[in-house]
Amino acid sequence: DARTLELARPALRDSELSVKIAAIRALAEYGGEPALALLKALQNDPGELLRAAALAGLVQCGDRTAQEIALADKSWRVRCALAEILSKNSNEQNQKLAATLLADRSAEVRKAALA
């Protein structure tokens, strides 16, 4: 509901990382254009954990562009978050993308892609 957006906006500016990530997860669950716009604003965040959460949220909402951005990200944490979301939302296209992560240079990403 609209209350989710009302609570998430200030939470995204909180000094605590865990509060920001909780807000990102709530926005991903909420979905809708206003929530997606807030998530997209974070997809290039310099903090890899925020970026990973935002991109995972966008991917969870079906954003194919976010999949490509996460797949190409230099941070193994971002690619690992992608692998985890793909394994939770398994369909043919997600399985193909997860298969590419099996060749990732990070063992953590490969492990998540197998889950």
C-alpha cells in the first residue's frame, strides 16, 4: 500500500545499512512504478551491498535490464545476489542466466547459482 512507500523513502536515507536494505526489500515486495523508481535510483549506488539489494529487488520484480546490469557488475556480492534471486524465481530464462553464473570467477557466485 501507499504506507510502504511513505515509510521506505526516509528509511532509504537512514544511516544504518540494515534499515536501508530492509526498505529496499519492502519496496521489491510492494512493486509498482513508484517503488521501482526508488529501486532504480539505487542500482548504481557506490555501496555494493545497497546496489546488490536494489538490483536483486528489481530482478525480483521482473526487470530484465537490472539482470544484465547485475550480471556485468564488478562486485561478486551483486552477482551473488542475482544468482540467489534467479534460483528463487526459477523459469527457463532465469535458468539460462543462472547457467552463465556457473562460470563466474567467484566461488560464492558459482555456489549461489547451483542452489
